[in-house]
Amino acid sequence: MALVAALALGLAAVGAAPAVDELESVERARLDAGEVVVRTRPVADFPWPEVTAYRRVRATPAEVMAVYGDFGSQTRWVPELVASRILAREAPNIFRVFYEYEVTGPNERYTVTITVARAGDGFDARWRLLEARYARRLAGEIRVRPSAAGSVVIYTNRVDPGSIGIAFGTPSAIVRRLVATVEGLAKRVEHLVATEPAVLGHLVQALYVTVGSP
């Protein structure tokens, strides 16, 4: 899929991450055509801009979030991720998850708490950093909303690399990784829809255990 980098740094006001209805008409057209749309913007207290990637997925919001929420299997579709595992379940919908990413030098390792919840007809998952080898702060969310063709994924990352966070590279590297991650998620979900519906069904059942039955 083509990448559309709509770099809105300095154009968007600091506040909540933009939603699909805030995209410009040309961006929506490209999104409808199957492209990834990327926006960046400054956020308070973070030295690097926030990055948000938008992509349509041919699957229901529950199917998309079910695949994302299978934290122990994220290495199957997240580029450069070499380990992911649940360390604890702090509540039915709150997970403590460990990640290890391949980077230059010793790998980045960090632990986050991730909260999964319903959001109207869609789902949200939000995370915050507990500890990391390099990063000072990491935060973000994935929002999945229904659309006529399935779902729209809105994936946002905020990174404060810290004084020794050179493993993250540059802000442009964060954009590249986020686009690759969104593409990986979409392709994984669509693959399961097409070839392994039973596996996907079990993941959806697990999601409803997390957030409550529909």
C-alpha cells in the first residue's frame, strides 16, 4: 500500500489526537483507496511530535481489536518486535505487557500497561510506560471504528526518547515503524478473516471476556 505522509506538524492544535472526520477531503479519498494516511503534530511535554496513522481494514472492529489484543502473538505481525508477553492482568481489561524491540545496540526493552475498552461501536486500547531500557516516556492508543467497508484503525504513538534513547533513531523513524505496524496489523487481520476464521473467532471470544459480552 502507498504511504501518504500528511505532515501536519505545526498545523494542528495541541489536544486530542485527530479522528477520521478531521481529515481533509484529499486524505479521506486516499484512505478510501486503501492507502495509509499519516499525520504528525506537536504535543505538550514531548520533544518529538505525536504520530497518528490511519488505515482501513476489511474486518469488523471486534476482529481487529481481538488480533491486536492477542499480546503474546504480536511478534507475528509487528516489524522488529522480537518478544512480547503478558506479565500480569491487573483487571479483566488491563494488562501489563513486556516488549523487546530490535534496535541498534542492545535491544530496547520496556513494560507498559494496556487498557482495552469499548468505545461506542468500536474499541480502544491505551498504553502508558512503566519502565524501559532507553525511553523516558511512551504513550499512545489504538482506536478501531466501524466503517462501511469494515473498520478504520487510528493508531497513535507519543515518544520521549530520553537522553540515551538514540535507539529510536529520529522522528522519521517513528513514522516508518508506525506505518509498518499498522500495515502489519491490517494484513494479519485480513489473513485470518480469509484463511483462519476459527482462529479469529476464538480471539474475538477472548476479547469479549476482556471487555464484556456484546
